[in-house]
Amino acid sequence: MRKEVIYSLSSPYREEMKVTAYRFGHGKKAACIVGSIRGNEVQQLYVCSQLIKKLTELEASGAIVSGNEITVIPSVSHHSMNIGKRFWAVDNTDVNRMFPGYDLGETTQRIAAGVFEEVKNYDYGIQFASFYMPGDFIPHVRMMDTGKQSASLASLFGLPYVVIRKPRPIDTTTLNYNWQVWDTNAFSIYTNETDEVDEASARQAVAAVLRFLTRMGILRYHNHSGYIATVIAEEELRQIKTNVGGIYRRLKHPGEEVHMGDVLAEILHPFEGEVLSQIIAPTEGIIFFAHKKPLVTENEVIYKIIRRLHE
């Protein structure tokens, strides 16, 4: 394992920010794994730390196939993480909305440019990502429909679901999208948590990456074969919204089966404690996403359901 600072940024008020890469093996740029790009992505940082630990062991045992380099970048925005901010603390901008970056631009554009220069020429790019809405997911692989995506490759991670979504204009500045534009096979992996560590889904994510690298001929490693993934388009997910705001009481969790008429959540009056609304399942299926924060506003998406195929 070789440890290398791939980008650094001076600050007049605190220590220099250093983005560190951990490199395993030698040869062609086979795979690059990126962890937390936002300051609240603690789970993503943790998953990368466990992956680095495992790859160190595998490299020592000769398990990396000759002629391949694997790079892991556990954190890009740890200055924000150190003060508990999701976005860049000075101007509240999102590094993952700045790719491919601009080396003469604003701070987050320069960070994105410096990192992207290091990651853009790999065969496979894997990002441990987080969603813009607070909540939990079933672990899955997510890809953007750029015309260059491959659902069959994404299925090789062995996670339960592969989700393909049509990119919006704002998505064209994300790492995943730009990886694909620069001819890298790009995948975003979502686990159960973001700002908390979830051991079970972290282990599942590490196993998924090792499984994929093995199936692509980059590693020699034997593990469980995983799931036969179901490929779904994001627009197929049924969104469930609130009809009032208040204190949110979640009753169903990601991975649970629900039937039409089941109570998914309750919304309480924030002062009086009475139930203002019950959120009822409008369809039969499996909970894919569930809102997590204790407060909700009116007309907010709090659940996404994978509908049964017969509906």
C-alpha cells in the first residue's frame, strides 16, 4: 500500500487540507473508489476505511492480480466534516456539484478539479454516495442514464437493486456523470446510513466492492456470491408525500414489505402531540427509501416504494 497526497489546499485560519489516496498494486489504472465528498458522509468514510484495511491484507497475500492498480480516496471534504457541515463551510457549496472542476475557480471548483485530474482515467469508478434527502435506503447501486451506463456490470456488485436514473441539468456536475463522460464505468453505491455508522450495510458495501473487483479480474478473492440484482428505473418508484407538517414518527423501514392500506408513518402536532395524519401505503411493494429526520414539512417525500410487478 502506498499513501499519497493527491491534492492540498492552504488555509489562513486552519491547517492545510490534504486529500489522500491509498494505492494498491501496480500497473494500469483499474479501479478508483471515492468515499466522502460531503462533510456529513461519515458512513462513506467508514466504509472506505474498512476497504483500505481489507485491501492492505489482500495485497500482502498477493491477491491483487498483476498489472492492476486500485486507488481508494476515503475523504475529499474532511474540513467540512471536522466542523459538522455537509457542504463547504465558507460558502455552503457542494463539492459534488462542481465536477469536472476548474483549477482557477472558486475553492470547491479547485478541489473538484484537483481530485478529478487524479481519478478520471480509471477503467472503473466507484463512489460511496449520499442522497439529497435525509433518510435510509435499501443498499443498491445507482447509475445515471448517459448512454454509456451498463446495468449488467452494475449487477456484478451483487447488491439487491440497480437503479438507473435520468440525469437532470444539475447532475451533469457530479463525479458519477463526469466519470462516465470521460469513459470510466461509474457506479454510485448507497448504504443504509450517511451521518451515522451502520456496521451491517458497511460490511455489505465492502463485500460488494471486493466481489466486483474479483469478477472484473482485478482481485483474487472468494466471498459470497451476493444477490441477483433487480434493475429498476427511478421513475418506477412510487413516491409517498406528507399532507401536513409536524413531528414525524416512522413505522416502516427500508426492506420491509407493505400492503395497500398499511400505516407507514404518523405525523404529530408539534405542540399538542395529537396525530394529525397517518401516511397510508397506496400500493403493495417493498420500502426502498424512508425519511429519517424527526420533523417533516407539508408535501415532502418520505417514502419510496418498489411496486409489485403485477400492479
